[in-house]
Amino acid sequence: MDVLSRIPQLLTYGLISGCILSLGGIGVSLTYSILGFSNFAHGDFMALGAYIALALLPAIAWLGIPAASLGPLSFGWDWILAVLLAAMLSSACVVLLDRLLFRQLRSAHRITLMISTVGVALALRNLIQFIWGPQPQTYASAIQKAIRIERLGIRIKPDQIFIILVALTLATALHLFLRYTKIGKAMRATSDNPSLARVCGIKTERVILWTWIIGASLATVAGALAGIENKFITPELGWQMLLSIFAAVILGGIGNPYGAIVGGLVVGISEEVSTAFISTGYKPAVAFVILILMLLIRPTGLLGRKS
Amino acid sequence: MSRLTASGLVSGYEDMMILHGVSVIVEDGEIVTIIGPNGAGKSTLMKTLFGLLPAIEGSIRFGDLDTTALPPDRLVRLGFAYVPQVANVFPSLTVRENLELGGFVLRENLSRRFDRVFDLFPALRTRKRTRVGNMSGGERQMVAMGRALMLDPRLLMLDEPTAALAPNLAAEIFEQIMAINERGISVLIVEQNAKESLRLSDRGYVLAGGCNRFDGAGMELLENEDIGKLYLGG
């Protein structure tokens, strides 16, 4: 098969992995814009959420919710319920972590905070490995037949269509939340001008709470979707994606959640399409190249504000 | 009754106190201007009054309430509005959103309050959906004051409202300050370029080195030769 005829299929794969990167990137970007530091533990929040969902599956089966697959998908209502509950539980864990650690460092230098997130990343990943073990685990093992779309020259599995739809829905929901709800406006205001937000009577700690809840929830969904796409989850699941996520966030303009979505799609697609021309082994390097080029050419990102 | 009574305020930053016992009174319905050279502690005084910096000593009363240790979100509810000198708008938000955030603590429908602000600043009415970051300095100052007025405050504190503006725009802002005051809102202004501000003020204070130096009626300070030489540029 010649190189060009593979492009539509690679674009499709890129779109799917881009959706997962975008969901992860939104949290990184929001944390940066509200709390002012780069959260290197965000990848491990994704793994945490994915594993909590895994742990909830037996409990949900015990409650009598059938594990039957949902139409052509490889998973059922039980998995969807597990992910929703896992999003809440991992939000609670992250908020607790904020209370115990990050809150004590609120006025610390951003470098101190960044390094503390590296510590959290290591601790969390090893905790996950300690509880669930290092071996890959699966949500469901149903085999799926890909749908062939001849006109576009692509094959796509029902699960992958589901991933795209979930990402689209959540991105729209986030947009509506930021644009029209009171707390969403308070978040944008705090990101724009934190001291003026306080002058308006906005409680910063409340905004921070919501930032963690949204970031951790989207990270859980991203981690669980990565588990569906890769067919397994490991404790390194999020850590392995972190470089691509940071490349995506910086590409889009760090601090801008819309930028994270655009950046995630661009990085995901670039990584996949690159495999048509260079060895798959260089895929992670593509994110690096994007990161370096962006920092050299336009450090504020595609949608970043000039300041 | 005094709208605002601050007495003996000592305040500043961790290792450096800037105010060494400053007292200021604003009566109901008054315009009061605080002048003084750079570093006199004018902005620090504003931040302390508004609860953004803790008062180490001294007390602040708002009407008949002791507000010395209250945080900004409580003061805002009491009718205390503050427009900082710089970064006093949300640049990536629209005019309408900026005003809406001014009324953030209210649970009511804001449409009447929007109307009142647009009556005062008609130029903003047609630009509701414009991002404030794309507006001129004078327009931004109007948005900043409009934001503060959304709460229908009883006291409006303005930190150098005309600092970066051309003279004709500054005159317009001063006219608007008088219009705001005519609605019964007390106004406390900090100005480095103080002549115009003192002219429209009922009273004024001169601050230097973190202490009160002079106070008196606005015109009295304007005509005082010493103050003129030292603080008003001759």
C-alpha cells in the first residue's frame, strides 16, 4: 500500500488519540490558568481514575447491573456507571490531595509547586502499582469488528466512534459550563485576573475546588477511554501520555482550555500521521518536536493571549 | 454618620510596613481625595481598607460596622466597591461579562443594574459583546467603574482613575465621578495628579511616608502654598 492511501486511516487514529489527549489536556490547562503551576501528576490522575473504574466493576455487578455489552460496543452500562462513579471518587481524592498538600503551598513559588507535583506523580503511580500490580489489566475482552467506510477509505470500531462522541460531548459541555454558569464565569475571571476576581467577591478557594473536580473528572474519562482504545490499562497509562499532553497544551496556549482541545487533536493527528513517513518508534519524538518548535516560534500557543 | 472611618492603620507587606498609623474619614455623600508622592502608601491604604492586606494595627469602620478583619467578598456585600489602579478589568471577557462579575455576589436579576450602568456610561451600551482587552484606556476605565457600580455601592474607592489617560478623557472620567456622587454614593479617590481631583472633592488628605501630613477642604489644600510646592508640582 502506498503512503498516501494510508493517510485517511492514520487521520482517524490520530483523531481518536487526539480526543483522549484533549480530555487530559483540559485539566492541565485549567490547573495552570487557575493555580498557576504545571501539574505533572495529571497523567497519574488519569491512571487513578481508570483503576478506580476497574475496581468498581465487580461492585456494580454485585448490585445486579448486567455486564452485557451495549449494542456493538465492547462494554455495557456497568462500565459507563463505573466511569461516572470513578470520576466522582477520583475528584474526591484529588480535592483531598489539594487540601493536604497543594493548599499548604498556595503562596509558594511555582517551581516549588511544579516539583511537588512530580513527587505526587511518583507517589500516585507507585500507589496504583502497589494496589493493583504492574501487569496490564482489561475492562472487557469482547472482540470488535471494525466498520469499513469505503468512501473515506477507513476502518473504525464502534468503541472508537464512542470515544469521539464522548470527547465531543464533554468539550461542548465544558464550553457551556465556562460560558454560561456562574461558577464557569468565576473560573474565567479568576484565570484572567485573580486579584480583581477577589475584589468582585469571588471566593478563590471555591474556584480552585471546581478546577480540581473538572480536571480530575475529565482525566478519569480520558484514562478509562484510553483503556478501551488500548484494550488494557497499566499504572504508567497516564505518565506515558503526559509528554504528548503537555505538547498539546503548550501548542494550544497553556491556560486556555479551548487551546488544549485544539492542541490535543493536532498532536494526536501529527503523531499518527508521522508513522506513514518515519518509524513508529519515533512517535513520542513528534510531540517533542512540536513542543520545541512551538516554544521557539510562538511560546504563547495558537490560541494563547499575547502578554 | 461617617461612611468610612479608618484610624491608626498600620499595614504593609511581610517584612516591610508601609503605613505607620494612617487615619481617614469619608462622610456620607462626600468626595474625598488622598494625594501624596510615589511610595507614600496610597495604594497600600486602599488595599488595606478593602481587606486585601491585613491591618496590623488600627481599625476600619464602614457605617456603624467594624470591618477591620473582613475579607473583600464580605465588604462587597456591605456596599463597598473598589476599582484598582491597574489590571482593573477582565480583558478576555466581554463588557457584559465584566459588569456581570461586578454583581457576582447578588442573587437577583441584574438587568436593572445593567441599565443603570449603561445610563451612566452610554458608550458601553453599544459595545456589550466587545472583549474588554480590545478596548481603549478610557473605555476600560469606564468598564472598571461600571463593574464596581453594579453593586449599587455606598462607597466607591478609585485608585488613580485617570493615571494613564489623555487630559480630555481624564476630564470625562471626572465628570462621571461627579455624576456617580450625585446619586448619593460616597467616593474616595487616590490621585497622584491631584489638582483636578481636589477641585471636585469636599475634602482631601495628604499622605507622605506612610503618615498623614495634612488634611482639609479640597479647595483649601489646593490653595495651600506648601502643599502646592511639595505635592502638586508648584
